[in-house]
Amino acid sequence: METMTKPSNIKRQHSAAFKLKVALEAIKGVDTVSQIASRYSVHPTQIKKWKQQVLDEGVALFEKHQGSELKKKDDLIEQLYTKIGQREIELDWLKKNLESIE
């Protein structure tokens, strides 16, 4: 009778949410990487890679947010300058036409 064994070299794919959860646990440092690896059935080296990736790329999350906020402010400033320009043109026109009426 032949039993089928599961090959150990099959790569599992984990969701981004799972990777983040595991990496954050490693960053917190409450448990050792070995304990976390055992709990989630993931190799400790993989956890270290995910942890480093979060630490390296985490800053970019906040930079992107600040960048979009700055763009919104710049767009608002541009709109306001456009309105000011329009108002100045209208005011000049009114002054010119008021002088011709008087």
C-alpha cells in the first residue's frame, strides 16, 4: 500500500494582511521570531524579511499621504489665485467703465 506524502517544497502564498500581521508581531518584540514562526507555521527567515520590509517601506506610507495633502493645498492655492486674478480684471473693468459714465 502506497501512501502519498506532501512535498515539503511547495511554496505557500500569504496575503498582504497576513504578512503585515506577522511582521508587526515581530516588530513589537513581545514574542521571539521563533515563537511567532511556530505559531503561524512560517519560517523565521521569512518573518525577518517581512519585518525588514515593513520597517524599510513604512515611511513611504506617510510620505505619500503628506504628498497628496500638499497637492490638495497647492491646487486650492492655484484656484484662489485664479479667482483673485478674475476679480482684479473685473474691478479694473468696472473702474474704467465707471469713469466713462461720470
